[in-house]
Amino acid sequence: MENPDSPIESKAEIGSPPISRPGRVTILALGVLIITIINLLRLVLSIANWDFLNSWPGVSPLYMVLTGLIWSLTGSLLFWGVWTAKKWAPKLMQAVALTYALYYWLDHVFLMDHPTSGVVGAQRALLPVNWQFAAGVTVICLVYVTWVLSRPKVKVYFDQDGSNTDKDLT
């Protein structure tokens, strides 16, 4: 019988097996992995086609290489943290999701090639053709990340050592 006066031991202290990764966390991790691979391809292809990209007016290939490198490194770190249940991963996930959404929209509004003549140019003066769809996907992704990270099973998954003292571990 359990002694009610004894302190609650953490799961790591009592030697219980690690909590399995919730399916929603797997979906988040795979989403991060896909975006990381896309940015790694951006980095590699920008280096491989540097001369071609440099011959076009507009954004320097250096911008494409640097953003590809930054998002590849960030995504790799985030994927590893989410996949291995690091305590810092949920906060980093929220920060990266918001930052990536902001980067995406700033890049599309200010750096994408928007024609400025004719009817099409007037419609695309600032926003891409499919901006309504892109805005919807952005909002859905941000809401999904927030919702997943607020689920009780996900919180337990990222706090497997039981150091969060405000939880009832019984």
C-alpha cells in the first residue's frame, strides 16, 4: 500500500518506461521535417545555380542561401527536440511557427516578383495570386500548433521526467 506521507516520485525516478509519442506530435514533427527539407533544397539549389540566379534581377542568391541555411538549421534543431521530447521543444515550436509565418508573409509581400502593369498587376500589387488560400493555411497551421501543444497528453510527453511540480502525477 502506498504511504500518503511520502513525496510523489517522478516517472524517471520510479523507472517507468518513457511515454510514447502522441500522434499529433508526430504530425508536427513531420511538418517541421518537410519544411526543413524544402529549405535545405533551397540552400543546395541556390549554391548549385548561383551564377544563373545572380544573372536575374531582384533578390541576391546570397539571401536564398542564408535563409535556406537558417531555416535548415533551425528546423533540424526543432525536429530533433520535438522527436526526442526535449522540454524546450514546445516553446521553440511556438516561436519558430510564428517566426516562420512572419518570414513567409514578409518574403511574399516584399520580395516576390509582382507585376505592376495591367489588370493582373493591379490585383497583385502586394499579395500573391493565392493569398487567400495561403493566409488560410497559415492561420490553420498556427492554430493547430497551439492546439496540439495545449493537449494534456502532449504536455506529459514533453515533461517525462516529472519535474513540473504543479502536475498531479498520481
